[in-house]
Amino acid sequence: MSKFKYFVLFPYWAGMVVGSFYMVTDKPVITYVDHEYFPYMNITSHRYGRSNQMYYTSFHFNVSVPMDNNFTLEVVFYEAVSTQYKRSFIELHYKLCNFVFKDPIFAAALRKQITLKSCPIPSGVYNFYNMTASAEHLPVMPFRRGRIHVAFNLKTKNIARGYCDLELKEAKTSKANKNIVQKIISNTRG
């Protein structure tokens, strides 16, 4: 299927659900940090045993200036093609406060752990533990494997950037759940 057909669906991504898939964000790497703004920044990804299929991301940073909508966040998705990553058409651009208080995918986990209700976000130390992308708002993706590149900017100056690997995996369902679904389907037909 061509990318054009997916592009038609993209403007409606915020309200679409991707069946029984969940997003794995693994192997995060911070490639650049301006220590004038962020004296410390760390990001890790982990899961709690083989039986737990979810990957959790923890993000820790110290910010030395208050942050407002002059800070922007650029999220660009790359598709894994053979042994390289090719830029896709999916890009998200946010002003920081709009991202923190309105984004349904990535920032929903942040909002659960902060007590702030408005901008600016004060300087200080921030620790976010065990975050996952919100499954009910995942975008319809034309690929299953890729990479997410994130750039954090102050006006036109890049102050932090990094990436993490992305994989959409199908959620495993138990035999009991499959049997319930089979019964519901058979009851609606007959």
C-alpha cells in the first residue's frame, strides 16, 4: 500500500485506535544536551520480566530555566527499511506547554506524575518513572518498526535531541479472552 493512502488517514490519527497493538519504545539515546539549560538528563527503557509485554520508559532531568511555549518539541518518525531508517511523513510539532497539557499519546504519562496545572514549568529536578505511550491514542502507522527522533528547541536553538527504537507489537491475549470473543461473535450471528 502506498504512503499516500496512509497520509489521507493521518489527520485523524488522534482519535483512531490501532486494534490490539501497543508501542514499544526501546534503546533510548540522548545524542545532544546543552548543559546551560539541562545540567543533567537521562532516559532509560526497561520491562519487568518476560511475562510483562510492556516496556516502560523513565526520564530524569534537571532544568536550569523556567520553560514555557517558547520551547518547542519536534517528534519525527523514521521507518526501518532493511538496514537503515528512512524518514516517514509522520511528524509532530508542539509548543512545550501545549504538549505537556494536551498531548494524548506521549504526555499522558507525564501528566499523571506532575502536579502543575499551567505554564511556565519552573526550573528544578524532574523524575518521571514507568511511562508508556497511551494505547488508546496510538496513531495508525504504515510500518511496524522504526525510530522516533525527538528535538527540543528554544526558538531556533537546539538544546536537546535524541532517539529511541520503535516497534508496534500485537498484544497477546489469553485463551479465556479469545473464548469470550468467540462466544460474543457467535451470539451476535445467531
